[in-house]
Amino acid sequence: MKRALGWLIAIPLLLAACGGQQAAQTGQQVEVTRIVEVTRVVEVTPASGATPAQPAATPAPAPAAPTGFGETLKAIRARGKLICGVNSQVPGFGFVDSAGAFSGFDVDFCKALAAAIFNDVSKIEYRPLTAEQRFAALQSGEIDVLIRNTTWTLTRDTDNGGNFVATTFYDGQGIMVPKASNITKLEDLNGATICVQKGTTTELNLADQMAARNLPYTPAVFEDANSTFAAYAEGRCDAVTTDKSGLVSRRSVLPKPDDHVILDITLSKEPLGPMVRQGDDQWFDIVQWTVFVTFAAEEFGITSQNVDKVKETDTRPEVRRLLGADPNVDLGAKLGLSKDWAANIIRAVGNYAEIYDRNLGPNTKTAIPRGPNSLYTQGGLLYAPPFR
Ligand SMILES: N[C@@H](CCC(=O)N[C@@H](CS)C(=O)NCC(=O)O)C(=O)O
């Protein structure tokens, strides 16, 4: 039986808000325009292993927008653009520069969708969202799709009126510390202050993992990535935790990236991928199969450069169906799209490897080895069902 013998500790909780969505960092600078300090009482796990107080769950979102079969695509076509909910503060995944241009791995999947629908990647309105805002924005109909380093979990698939379509990036939660701290394992964080962002799986996993080891700690909880990492950079926390991809990304824009180390531990599974509203199975299929096009294109060796040539000359039946080259099969029509929807995606953004390398490849500041994000044919987890 669990005993609630927690210690009550009053901690300063730093709640910070970024001064608007355009407050992206330029170069090595991180801009934080408003920080409010409040005090919160946190119950920390006792040695008996009782469950700690869980961080507050994401607030209940606004009522769902009506989305029956086919309504989302119809609405997108009528307005002439896709509205994509993205991150604006995580370089390599979703980031807005000082000129207002969005880029990143997740952003490229927004572009893939615009290519599938309009054959035009400029027909997108990017809606930058914090972790806390994202589910309500999807459910209220403010965005058509959420593509923002969002972890697929059971409750997010049910309670938030959303559906995850596929995993585009297999991740896990990590911890970053100053190299000089000599911290190497979770146990070294006994009694530490750990910076973490509100409304994330990160916050919950940290509580689970520290409780499992009976390690008291103080979570310093922030509204967005800029404020979380600014606090860490200022030395206000002993460590910072988020998805490992987020750590690699944000380390790259710290004043001295080499002074920080990502520990060789993984706290959780974080399968990241696009999310749509429940209720419109056509839209679900469009987003899901757009992702699969990028996997299949890599598997078949189709790239942004060779797609038109392959369409003309390749004799493999599945490749011909995928690219709309088979006169007897129109897979695009099954999704309410044009016959060349997949070819348009590949020409616009490339296959999965091209998307990955452009944003996270060895020549980028946010280089992350492919690891589990390799094709199943190369020992990874990426696998597209058949195009037939
Ligand atoms: N994958 C986790 C964490 C995602 C997340 O929001 N991470 C933070 C830390 S890097 C982030 O992207 N913040 C950017 C922002 O809120 O603008 C989740 O889905 O809850």
C-alpha cells in the first residue's frame, strides 16, 4: 500500500513567458522578455516510494470544431492554405528566424502536406504554439494539423480530441548539465533544481523517474523553450530536461554549446509525430500517407532530384502506383487528392532521408545520428505500409 508521507517543500517556481511568438533567438542570443516569479508547494517523494504530486495536467481544451469526413480538406481548399501548428523555438525541428521564415524537420512535413494538396509549399500559414497551447488549438479548429515535436501517448490520443497519425521521429527524454558540474547520472541530481517546460510529457516523466529512485528535486517550470533554456543558461537550474532532440537543438544556441553535456541516459520513449482532430478520417489518411510517402520514397531510392525521371522510367509496380504512373491505378483519388500527389510531395521536400539530412544531418548545427529513425531495412523503425 502506498503511504503519502511526502515532504512539503516550498520552492520558488519561475513562471516565464516569452514576449510573443516572434521572440526567436538570433545567433547565440536567447531573448526572454517577461519573467514572473511565484512560489509553489511541491510534494517530493519520500524514501518509502510513495507517488509524488504529479504536475498539473494540460487544461481541458476548448470544445471540438466539427470535422466530419472530408470537411478538413474542403475547408483547406476553400481558404487556399493549410494552417499548420508548429514550434517556433526549437531549431532543426520548428523555428522562426528574425525575418519570420519557418524551417525545420516538422515544418517540412507541413510543406509535404501543402505539396500533396496544392502542389505549392507556400500555401501554408504557420501557427507557432507552445506546449500548453497546442491541443486546444487543434481541437478548436484554429489549426488543421499539429506538427510540433509532440509525443504520442494514450491520453493525448483520447482526451484531447486528437489522433496521432504516425511517428516521424523516435525520441527519448534526456538531461543536459554543465560539463563542469561532473554530473553523470540521475542520482547525482539528488536535491537538484531541474528546469522543465510546462504542459509536456517531460514534466511527468521527470516526476516518475525521480520518484522511482526516491530522489527529491525541485522542478523549475517554464512556459516555453526560450524561458526554460534562458534560466538554465543563467545557472538558475542544475540541469535541464526535455526530449533529446530538443536538448541537441537548444544546446546549439547556448552561448557556449561545448560547455554543456547531454547525459548518456534516456528517461522515456518519446515518439513524435503529427496529430489531427478526431472525426475526419479522410484528413487522418491524408496526413498519415503523406508521412508514409516520405518513408517509401527513401526505401525506393526516389529523391526530389530524380522523382520525375523515376516516374517516367521505373518499372517497379509499387513505384508506378506511388508516383501515379500506372494508368489503371489512382491512389491519390482514394484520398481526395490528385493522381500525382506523392510525386509532388517528393519533388517539393524530398524523401525522409532528405528531410532528415537537411534539418538534422551531420552538416547541420542540430546533427543527430539517425539511430531508430532509420528505415526498417537498415535496422530502424521507419516502415511504410504498401502503396496499393
Ligand atoms: N515531446 C514532449 C515535449 C515537447 C516540447 O514542447 N518541448 C519543449 C522543450 S524543447 C518545446 O518544444 N518548447 C518550445 C515552445 O514551447 O515553444 C511533449 O510532447 O510533451
